[in-house]
Amino acid sequence: MLLSGGLDSATVLAIARAQGWACWALSFRYGQRHAIELEAAERVARALGAVEHRVADVDLRWIGGSALTADVAVPKDRPVHNIGAMGADIPVTYVPARNTLFLSYALAWAEVLGARDLFAGMNALDYSGYPDCRPEFLNAFEKLARLGTRAGALGEEWKIHAPLIAMTKAEIIREGTRLGVDYRLTHSCYDPIGERACGRCDSCVLRRRGFEAAGIADPTEYAG
Amino acid sequence: MLLSGGLDSATVLAIARAQGWACWALSFRYGQRHAIELEAAERVARALGAVEHRVADVDLRWIGGSALTADVAVPKDRPVHNIGAMGADIPVTYVPARNTLFLSYALAWAEVLGARDLFAGMNALDYSGYPDCRPEFLNAFEKLARLGTRAGALGEEWKIHAPLIAMTKAEIIREGTRLGVDYRLTHSCYDPIGERACGRCDSCVLRRRGFEAAGIADPTEYAG
């Protein structure tokens, strides 16, 4: 299971646990500007009963090309109706091939563990225009996993579970709240100010609107 | 272009250069037992005129599960007709999801460079039973690349060039020799003894037989 420490992947972990899965959680140190989300991932993994939580080092800074890994400004205060737009509007926070890379690491670990089920928090509605959060992408990755692994060569099928894929942020928050997720443990902000969420990047905007739309009090402390 | 420093990827680089491509070469420090192959990659990239050669750190030791990254013995002196067998006979030197991971890194770098063509040395004949060296795998990766990148979302196509896919080792060596590859610069051995190739692992066995079958003198110094 990919666990970023954000709201979405915390909810995925809660859903998988409620379905009875034993979960091995994987996070990445990929040259983020901040390590706060890795601390959040560790807290979330512990709180929701992951069997194990590992952090893989994935250096993407040498590649550059994203506001999350290079010296490019994170956009602020974008109107929420623009955030989900596709194509030319893919945001500067898009990290090239990130989900392909992250799922590849999860695939490698799963193969060693003997697992055949990957869980991830991709979401096709509030996905901020990232191409690698679409259902077609996940289907293509399942096929790649079948063709590119020892297990697949022996005839076994891989499944990527993306239970949030068709949910709104409000629905995700309601479902997580129902399952007892403490969202104070999670971290969503692309550009935190000290320990606090900025409140103005795409991720903060989507999170705030999600709590509002869900009618649930947002426990996040925002700086702005 | 994936460049391991081995015989195959050196030949791919020579082929791509002969076809007129400007090549950006990518190698990986992935917890191999030996760094000799990275030195070979650097020599090969320089000798064959790559625009740039980068080495990405990909820590796979925490995953374990392969003789190339964990404390598992590399098999020696296997009969050559067994080496290409599939399925249950996938060798212990198989690294889980390795080509998926390596191609994902290449994809990320290519996207930042504005390239749409990846080159790799996969080979379906002498491939030692690795599932991620088959043409179907490469086709599935092209599709994934189209779906999972900004360029793909904008309608551009990705192409993985695997010019060795249907060649025997002897044919690869003949073609590389014709194009002026100095195979003394390359390194194939899974388990070198000091600076020398062991001469007995699957990779050495395939290399030796390849030179024999090509009728070309093997410049490699083998320890055994």
C-alpha cells in the first residue's frame, strides 16, 4: 500500500483494514521540500494498524521538472474549479512518472512479500489534473505487473485497489471519519509553513473544501 | 537509454548512435554487490558519445529477494540450454520488478528532457528467464507511459526501442563489433572476482558462448 501521510492514503488504509486486509505500508523520501509528510505517514501507519511501514529513498531531484522536487514555486489560491482540469493545465506540482515509479516499488516489495494486491489513493475527481491518477492508468499498470513479474509469469493476477478513484473529497472524508480516521494525524500541504499547512496550495484548497462539503469540522491548523 | 555497462546495452547505444540518435544514458546504483559495472557504463557512455550519463540511486536492498541485491548465492556452471527457460525456472538473479523500475526512472527523465523514445537492451532469446524482457512487457510499458505522463495526456506517443529483442548473443556481438564497440570496456559478470569476470555465472556463460558462436575472439579476462 502506498501511504503518503495525506488524507487520501490514510483513508485507503482505513478502508483496507476494515475489509480485513493485513497491510504493509510504503512511503517515499523523494526529495520533497519537507519531511513532515513522512512523519505523518509513520503516525498514520501506527494508528491504523499496518503490519509494517517502510520508507524507500527515491531520489528524483536529479531529474527535476516539478514544483515538489525542484526550485519551482508552488501555485497558491487557484480557484477550485480549475484544479481538476486536464491536459495543458497539468499543474507544476506534477512529478514526472511519479505514480509509475511508486507503484513499481510497491510491486517489487509485494512480489518479495508474496502479496498480489496493491492499494493506492488515486482519485479521478479531485486529482488536480495528474494523468497517472486515472483508472486507465491503473488498468495498464495491472497488465504491466502481470507481464513483468515472476508471479505474473507463473499465471498469477495482480490487482490495484484504488477505492477512492470515484469519490469526491467530501465522500472520502465522510468514509474515513466513519471508519475512525483521525485526520489530525495526516498532512496534505504541498508547501507547509513550519509545522502548519499553508492553506492556499491546491492540496490545501481541496482539503478545506472537502471538509466544508462533508459538513465535518476540519481539524487542520492552517497558516493562511 | 538504459545503460548497464554490459555487452547488450553497449551494443544498443552503438546501434542508436549509428541511427543518428542523440543519447542520454542512465545507469542505476541499486545495491549491486559490485560497482564495476557502473565504471563500465561510464566508459561505454564516453566511448560511444552519449550526450550525458547519469547514475540514479535506487535502493533495492530493503526489498531483498534477489541474488543480485541480497545475500543469496549466484548460481554457477548452469548448462546453457537451461538458462533461457521460463516460469518456475526464473533464476535467483531475477530482481523483482527491476525493468519496470528502471524504465520508470528513464520515463521520468525523458519526460523532463522532452524525449519520447526510450532505448533498452532487453532480449527475448538469451534473457535468462526474466519475465520483464519480453516484447509484451515492453508494449505494456509503452501503453502505461502514454497513460501516465503529461506528454501522453497531451496526445504524444512513447516508444521503447529494444533493438536486441530478437537477436542471439552471437548476432548482438557481431553487430556491435561491426559498429566498432570495444567489448573490453563492458562488464557482464554477476559475481566478479576482484576486477575479473567469474566466467561461470549465467551472464558469463552466455557471453562466452556468444563470442564462440559469433566466431569473434572474446577480449574478456575470466577468472575461471
